[in-house]
Amino acid sequence: MRKYHLLAPGPTPVPAQVLEAMARPLMHHRTPDFEALFEEVREGLSWLYQAPGDVITLAASGSGGMEATVANLMSPGDAALVIEGGKFGERWTEICRAYGMNTEVLSVEWGRSVDLGEVKSRLEKGRHRAVFVQASETSTGAKHDVEGLARAAREVSPETLVAVDAITALGVYDLRPSEWGLDAVVTGSQKAMMLPPGLAFVWLSERAWAAAEKARSPRYYFDLLIERKSQRKSTTAWTPAISLVAGLKVALGMMREEGLENIFERHARLARGVRAAMGALGLEIFPADLMSEAVTAVRVPEGIDGKAIPRKMQNEQGVTIAGGQSGLSGKIFRIGHLGYVDESDMLVAVGGVEATLADLGYSLEKGAGLTAAQEVFGK
Ligand SMILES: *Cc1c(COP(=O)(O)O)cnc(C)c1O
């Protein structure tokens, strides 16, 4: 027997209570029972988003929420500015191009956070309909300052909409869509929300909803105006992912019981513990500027086979962490610390990294990482 430990930056572990809710006999969605469930979930989502207004639930992975954002805010040929500092930034670019936007890329070196001065000067030059950014760029572990970005955008180009992929930010650290003046905020079920993949969520500001009324991009399944109309009546336009919504109710209940401040504090504490552990092992954290509380990306030490690290941990210990993507393949490994995870999980990850790196020939003091993490957690 081997116990499985899922410690990737998504998908993340699902609590037993949530699994149990999803395993119950299926209810029909055009029923008062489902409507009551959906109403409760909508209220919980608004709480989680710390924002008034509708959070639209879609049956899709997170990328579906990103696509819905582009399709509903933009018309073909509109100028889009994409902050591209990793794999998920590239996704915004690809979606904007697929929908025929005039897409300008602001390339950020992977692992860095975007320079707000650079954003301002790009926005001053172009008349961008929207700027697209990640709050937390999961592929590198870096954060972008979306609060500052929204402020900067308002200063130089007040008409430009600010669309944020918050898929590993919302429910991880404090993010305030309406207070910060964000216009679209997307998340997905399989990261901080303690659910399996399959749901995407999109919140829009009032002015983004107004833009959606005018936008001429083709859309059908992802028409957020049609969805809003249905969801305000506590139902969905199409068949919802009923079991996932049942699980969502339980997951939101758990989050409300913990409280937003405690949730943010837990993620920050786990991040600090993992980073202290990596430092004690002589390893270097990858992101150079702001680090996301969702994931720790660690540079693979010189001379070590980076691709073997997650593979060996998976095969020999049943611990799933993530490697690097695209250009970072073999160069970093990533430990997820978001969602249904706690200190003990982090000790599993740290212990696994110690054993694996030692096996691969990296010289370290065994137990040093565990001790450092425990010191942080003990405080
Ligand atoms: C996970 C993730 C996504 C969504 O990916 P899906 O596989 O479509 O769910 C998008 N952006 C970021 C930053 C992510 O971490």
C-alpha cells in the first residue's frame, strides 16, 4: 500500500467531505433543490471574491473562463495588451489571437514581475481595449502586482479594461476585484477551491458588463450575458456540472468556517515554511521579485537532472510535485501549497525533496529542510 500525496500547484487535494457530497445520487438541475443549492453557492462565491455582483459559474476548466473573458469583453481587431511572463501569460496571448485581437505582448522575463512603468508606457502609446495579466503566474511562481497595475492603467488609459487570471490567487491571498478596480477576475475549481477540475468562475465589473453588451466576438456556450440572466434566477443556461456544484457548496462552507484572513495567513505560512526549508538545503527560489503564496518554484541545482526530481518523488514516494514547463523544463521544480493543504503536507514535500536530491547526488544535510520548515510552523 502507498498513500498518495498530491502537492502540485493544481489540481490540488479534495477534502473527504467534498468528495462525499459529490458522490451522492445525482439530482436534476431544473428543480427547486438545485436552485436552492445554486443560490447558496452564488452567495458564497461573492463572499470569496470580496466583490458585489455576479460571479458566473461555467462548466469548463480555468482556461474556459479565460476564453469567456476575451470573447465577452472584446471585438475582433480590438487592441489587447498581454503581460506575458510565463506559460499562462502565453495562454492569454493565444486566446486573444484566436479571437482575432490586435494583440500586443509585453514580454516579462520568466520569474520576474511586470514593471508598472513599462505597462504605463505601453498603455500610453496604444488605445488598448483591455490588458490581460496573471495575478499569480503558476508556471514561474511569480506574482504580478495587479492592484498597482489597475491603478497605473486608470491613470494613463482610463478606458482600458483590466482582466486578471486569478486562478492561483483567489482564495490564496488577498485580492479585491472591486476595491482595486479590476474588470474581469477568473478562477477555476481545482486550485484554491479544493475541488476537482471542471468549473471556471468569472466576475466582471459594471463597466465590463457594459462592454460585454457591445462586444462583437462570436460566442455561444460562453455567452456571459445569457449565463447572467439564468444564474440570477439560480439556474444555468446549459446543464451545469451538478456534482461539482454540490461539492462547491461544501468547499465554500469549509472556507467560510476558516475565514478569509485565516486562509490567507495559512497560505503565507506554508509558503514561508517551504522557502525556509529550501534555503536551508542551499537551494535558490526561482522568482526574482514578488513570490506567489500559491507555489514555490525552486531552481534545480547545477549538475542535477531536474526532470528526474518530480518523477522520482512520484514513483518512489507517491508525492506529486511539478516540474518546469516549456523553457523552464528541467530547470525548476514547483511545490504547490494551495487549497486543502497544511503544515504536515509541506513536511512531506520537504522530506521528499531532501531524499530525492540526496539520491540524485546533491550534497545536503539531511533533515535541515525539515527543521527549518518546522521552525517556521512552530512560530
Ligand atoms: C491552472 C491555471 C490555469 C487554468 O488551467 P486549466 O488547465 O484550464 O484549468 C490558468 N491560469 C493559471 C495561472 C493557472 O494556474
